[in-house]
Amino acid sequence: MNTIEFECIRSNRKSIGIQINSDGKIVVRAPKHVSDKLIRECVKAREEWISKKQAIIKERMNNNPPIKYVEGEFFMFLGNKFRLMFRTDETHKKCKIYLEDGNLIYENGVRTSEAIQSQLERWYRDAAQKVVEDRIQFYLKYYDVEPALIKVKTQKKRWGSCSSKKHLLFNWSLIKAPIEVLDYIVIHEMSHMVHMNHSNKFWGLVGTIMPNYKIHAEWLKKNGHTINKC
């Protein structure tokens, strides 16, 4: 009999939930009163599903090795690949990052992997904030309400969210996806300002603005794991 290792997190929830993290580890969320025996039985009953999910994650990890932040690596920006290139300019003392002729130029600055990762993430976040704000401004003509806050941030499990206060939050990694995919998430969250659910009316509004939204939702489902990292 195979032993399935997992982390168990107990809370005031009402049911047992099983999730597989991006690294393949199993996390079980369970009510405080449920016995360890019942939790193990639930995990065992989902063994086939767990095995399939972990196999998919393993394949993804093999096909998408960790980023090393070395010259020559490719990075995505609005659906296109750009090769990381280092450049020195004596007139610029601070780190400068920009796109040029199919390359992602990293000019001056410390070139350790940690420093490059930090600077690239900052550059991505700034670009994402500007593009998201521009796209929201473009699509406001379809809505009678406006967002109270627009912010990009790190969100490992969400591409975007909308609060009851009309605060729109977006995963900065969206800046790596094609613009049509980013637009889909923008429209999705803006539509939640009108319908705070996923009712037929909500999807009807999304479909009115972007009739082919399912294509872009499917793109994220298949490729999201490749862009949600830096």
C-alpha cells in the first residue's frame, strides 16, 4: 500500500479540501473536529486524482526549468520572447532595463542572480501597472461604474480580484501574457464591479465586451504556469 505524504491545515471550515501545490506537494485543509483517520481515508480515496495531478506538475517542471538569470535566457513580455542581454554604459550608474530589437537589456547594476531577479520583477510590476491602467481606461466605456483602486501585486493563485469596494487587484505576471489575455482578465475583474459572482449575467457581460473570451481563458489554463514566475 502506497504512503501518501501531505500537510494538514485545520481551521473552522466545514469540509475537507485537497490541493496540489505548484511543486507537487499535497495540502489538506480540514475542519478542526475531523479525525486523522477520516482525513487519511479522504486522501486515499483521491489517490488516482492526486497521482495524475502530480504527474502533470512534474512534466511542467521538467519542461520549464528554473530561471537562472544569466545572459541569453528568454523572458516573456506581452506574449513575445526577449533575450536577456547585459550592457554597460558609463553614463548610467543606476540599473536600467528596457526592450530593444528583440532583446531585454539589463544595463549596469549588480549582476548576481538575486539582484537581476529583484530588478526584473520591479520592472515587470511597473510595466504591468501602466498597461493594466491603460486597458482599464479603454474598457471603462462599457461600464457605468469605475474602480476605486487599481493595483498590481504578487498573486500566486489568482490572476485578478475585485472587492466589494471596487478595488481591482491584478497579478503582475499578466504582463508576460499576450495583450488579449491580459484584456480578458481586466474585463473579467471589471465585470465583477457590476456582478459580484459568476452568474449568467456576469458571463453575459464579459461575452458582450469580449465574445471570444473563452479562447483567452483557455490560454491561461494551459500556459499560466509558464508566466507566473520571474
